[in-house]
Amino acid sequence: MTERFTGNFTQQEPIPEAGIEAALDVLRHGRLHRYNVAEGETAQTALLEQEFAALMGSKYALAVASGGYAIATALRAVGVGPGDRVLTNAFTLAPVPGAIASVGAVPVFVDVTEALTIDLDHLAQIVVEKNAPRVLLLSHMRGHICDMDRLMAITDAAGVTVIEDCAHTMGARWNGVLSGRHGAMAAYSTQTYKHVNSGEGGLLISDDPDLMARAIILSGSYMLYERHLAGPPPEAFEKVKYITPNISGRMDNLRAAILRPQLAGLDDQCSAWNARYRVVEAGLRDTPGLTVIERPAEESYVMSSFQFLLLDWTEREVQEVVRRCADRGVELKWFGGAEPAGFTSRYDSWRYADAPKMPKTDRVLCGILDLRLPLTFSHEDCAQIARIIRDVVSRVYQRAG
Ligand SMILES: *Cc1c(COP(=O)(O)O)cnc(C)c1O
């Protein structure tokens, strides 16, 4: 009998009761705007920022409307403007080059390795070129973290500023250091499919008072920046307040209220995701033709999704695997498709960027298959998903010979 999986790959867990309670409080008093506070009250958004900074060990934190907005704000804060070129990963999601385009800048893509991380040899080569870009927007795509020590050595030596896109690495670490604590600024998303869920939302952290003062004013602080509990001192704002535009993208108190209890439970959620990831990993290991992504010892990942490679398979065979898995209830996303579909897309589908062909990256992208592992899946669900993929991949591989 062929097994069929019946779970839903896009069903997240409910919001914790404490978040629902806190949200109802905000709805009942009606002060949803972050700067709308009663006498003696501290806004939920300000508290969220304070708690997030404490969790990340950063000096400053800012809550905003989305992850993409957080990235764009970081780019503006470090001084990226129209016509500038910004380095970023060729393997990432559309909001990353999109944030670069939103400030009028142009993405310059860096190759991806078979470990699904940025190719540091390619990066090292680009940053010493004449007129090389001065900023790297580093995307820890799908939770895969590159050798951050080597990356920072390369960028520091070249005077390149690093902004980290931690949409998939909230709570993860490299060599004991939290993801987001290497670069000048780091952006997180609190959108439904990330590690905490407020529907939409973003967070930005930094230790640099000047960068964070700019980011807070950019986010639309109406000069009420003294109401931030995780912001730099007033002197930092004095330097930039007249020359920094207000590009509104604040977070509201309702979303902050939902997020605070989730941050408190983040560690447990991360362990729960990783346990599911390891079940799938164990189930897929040693499948002929299938490459499991080996994780370096320095990396403490948080995996709310799973990727594997069908390297050097033909398009037809990969498509057959995707189709047969779908027939058995397992939704795989393929990064090799010519048309962007279901949250995948590739560097050459962002045609506004006008990127040259990247053969090394193409080879890897054509082999990447991706699935979500929401916490609503049990360990048995994950084992079954792995069995189905293993069965389908083995059959297609055998037939292809
Ligand atoms: C989701 C995501 C973002 C942006 O987050 P939004 O909150 O949806 O704007 C940025 N980078 C990556 C890699 C993402 O997956």
C-alpha cells in the first residue's frame, strides 16, 4: 500500500493564550498606535523592543511593519541610496533583492554553495574588485548559516558593512554567537511563516547608536523617540533628526502584544522545530541520489523547514519527484523552476536586477527541494513525510538509472 500524507504544510500553531489575552487588553483600551499611551503606561511595542534587545544581547531594538521594511530601513540607515550596488545572496527570497530595489539600489548576487550558504570564495573575489559594493545584505536563507568568522574577516578587511537578514535564524547561533550579532544591523521577520507570528511584522537590532537613531526616525517616530526603551540616548537623535526622513513603517501595540509571549517561549519552539528537522533528516539519510545538507559543528540551527538536494538530476526527473510527492500529500518546493511559484524564486526571475548568469548557482538551485515543517506536525508526521520522499526519490532515481 502506498502511504499518503494528509497534514497541512501551511498550518501554524495558534497564538498562545497569554498573547490572545494581551491582544484583547489592547483592543479593549483602544490605544493601538505605539505612541498613544495613557499617563504612566508603557506601550506594548516599547516593551517588545526592550525584551527583544535583551534576548539578542543587543543594545538597541526597533519593531516595524515587516521584515522587508526592517531590511530596507537598515539599508537606508547605513547610507545605501539610489544607484548604489549592494551585495547579496543569489539563493534568497524575493523580499531581499526587493528591499534593495526599494531604496533605488541594485543587487549584486554572490554564488551559493552546496551547503546552501553564500560562497565565501566568490565573495572574497568580488570585494577586492575596483568599485566593489560597500554593503553586504547577508541572507541566512532557510536557516543555513555560513562560516561567520571567515565572512566577517573578509568583509572587515575590505571595509564592507554587513546587514544580516535573519528572517530564518531567529534564535540560531554560529560558534555560540547569536545570528544577527555579527553585522552592523540585523533584521528579523515576525510574519506568519517565521519563528514568531504576528501575521506581519519585523524587528531590527544594532549596537550602533547612530544607525539606530536613524532607523527609529526613518520608521516614523514623529520625534517621539524618547518613548523608546531600547533606543540610543537623545544625543544620537540630535545629530540626525533634521536630516532623516520619516518613512512610516511602525509596528502597532496589537502585534507587539501577540509577540511578547511568543518571544518568551522561543527557546522551546526552536527545540521543537529542530526535533522535527532531525526526524526528517534521519529518514532521508542514505537515500540513493539524494544529498542531505550536512551541518557544521559550529552551527546551532533553528530549522522550521527542510531542504535537500537532487544534484545534477534532469529537470524532468525533479519535476516527476515533485509531482509524485504532491500526489501523496507532500508539498515540495523547487528552486529550479523557471517561473516563480509558491514563495520560491531565483535570482534570474528578479529581472529588474539584470544579473549575469551564474552557472555554479544555477547547478545548486536546480537541485534544491524545500518543505515546511510547521509545529502542528507530529514526529510521526515528519517520519511519514520522509518515508514518502525516500520512496518517490528512490523509484525515480532507479528508473533514471
Ligand atoms: C520572509 C523573509 C523576509 C521578509 O519578511 P517579510 O516580513 O515577509 O517582509 C526576508 N528575507 C527572507 C529570507 C524571508 O524569508
